[in-house]
Amino acid sequence: MQRDLCSVVGQRRLSLRLVQDERELNAVQRLRWRVFYAEMGADAGAPRPEHLDADVYDPLCDHLLVIDEDASAGEQVVGTYRLLRESVAKRSFGFYSAGEFDLAPLAHLGGSGELLELGRSCVLPPYRTSGTISLLWRGIADYIARHDIALMFGCASFAGTDVDAHAAALSYLHHRHLAPAECRPSVLPGKGVAMDRLAPGSYDERRALMELPPLVKGYMRVGAKFGEGAYVDHAFNTIDVCVVMPVEAIADRYAARFSAAA
């Protein structure tokens, strides 16, 4: 991205761009701490008095930054997305998701373009609106066009680690939205659980759809499919599914909506 994208969401003026320096990266890491640890109950392990969610991937990635232009100083960063391109991943630690899922089926799908891993998405509660999500997707559309991205993938999370609490929603994804076998990541052996918890017809599909996390439903609206099995992440207090989104398969209505950005 070479410019800010702007939007008015409710009564707030929001802008979006890539992180430009260490100070802004720290602001993103503080935001992630507030959402993942303070709100969602992730386990920090060793004490982190600085209250930053940081790892070895952060310096390698590009980070989308949602800024509330009307907020007071120090409170302006309200949303983020972490973006890791295949060419960068190959020169370093690989993809973050490879610690949870076997990504080998995706290796041949980039074709003439690159794979892009989406991760660490979070938005503060007051800003979790369709307007904010649309702004983030405009930024992603701009990014995939500038970097010739052919396929996006990443993890999306269900809150908590009680698989039975999400049995219907996970079963719905497995029965209705599984990726084709030739491009279907699978949870690593011994690290996950089957998603088909319930047999087809034994649960209310409409209710299961309603119970899906908003991010998962957002991915589905742009044509996403899902990998085999779910990863139980006790450290982050989540159940993760692998999302696969070929750029060419993104729903036409979204491609048209974001064409100005791309």
C-alpha cells in the first residue's frame, strides 16, 4: 500500500495503512495483547510486563493498521491484520500456520503469483462493525494486487478450547465448506481434533451458521473453504481452523466493491 485508505464508520473517521516503524509495530502488539490476552484469556507463559503480543514473525511481516483519527494520542490503533508473503516466509521461518497445519497441498497453488498468509487479526470491541471489516478488506485487496497474490490462507479461531461447545459449527464447516482434496490443508497429527463432530442431519444447520465466529463468516462471504481438522491452541485459548481463499474465487460482489482499492 502506498497511501492511506479512509472511511467513516459510525461517527469515527478511520484510516488504514501499513505499519511504518517500530513505534507503530509496538502499538499493534499492545492492541493484540488487549484482545488476545486481556479479553480472550490467552496464556502469556512467562510474565510480560510490557504487555506486548510479539513473536519472531512480526519483524518479517507487513501489518495493516486501522487508526481512529478522532481518538486521543496513544489510543488511535484499533485494528490490525498480519500479512506474510510466501517469498518472505521461504527466506526465514516458513509460515506461522505450518506449526498447526500441513500446508503441503497449497504449495503448487500459487502458480505465477504468491501465497499470502493472513493472521493475528483483531479489532477492539467498539469497532467490530462491518464498516471496519470492509476497510480491512479494502487494504487486503490493495495488497494482493500490488504483490501479485494468487491465494490467501491462514487460521481463524473459535473462542475457548471446549470442542464440544462448537460441535455444530465445526461440523457445518466440515460438511458444507471443506476445501477440495487437492488443496486441503490438514491439522498436524496429534495436534488437533476432527471437525465432523456431529452427523449430517443431526443438528440445525441454520443455527450452526449463526454460531460461527464473525471472522469465519466473513471469510465464507468471500468464497473461503476450510481445511481438515481443527487445532486446539491452549496457549491462545482458541480452536483454530485453516482457511483457504484462492484470489480468483473471491465472490464477484466483493471484487467489485474493492476494485477501487485494488
